[in-house]
Amino acid sequence: MNLTLPDFVGFAGVTLVVGTYFLSQVGRMDVRRPLYPALNGLGALLILYSLSNTFNAASFLIEMFWLLISVIGLIRAFWLKSKE
């Protein structure tokens, strides 16, 4: 197996997505705060970059949805924060 820079960028993205999800499940990260969707969105972007090296349509599609949902979550988090 020959790993490239996009592979390592993708691994960083997976770490962010899985790490934030894990932290939310064990009660260490508040999903209502902007940091949660921001880290998830960044993770999705990094994974999408890695797909430029080895494209996979299903992975691309799920990461596009993950990014879209993260953007919606980020907007919502900032909107809720502004109402406080």
C-alpha cells in the first residue's frame, strides 16, 4: 500500500469526524455549540480532499451530505448563540 498526502489528509478528516462524534456520545462535547459542526464540517472537507486522489462515488456523496448538515448545524449554533 502506497499512502499519499491526500490519504493522510483524509485520515485527519476521519479523526475529526469520529472524534467529535465519540466526544458527543460520552458527554464531553456539546453538539449545540459551534465547535461541533465546525469540526465535523472540516473533517468532511478533508475527507473530500482525500477523494481527489482515489475517487469513490458513495464516499463522495456521504461526505457532501455530512458537509451540508454540518453547515446547517453551524448556522443553527450561531443563530442560537445570538439569541442568548
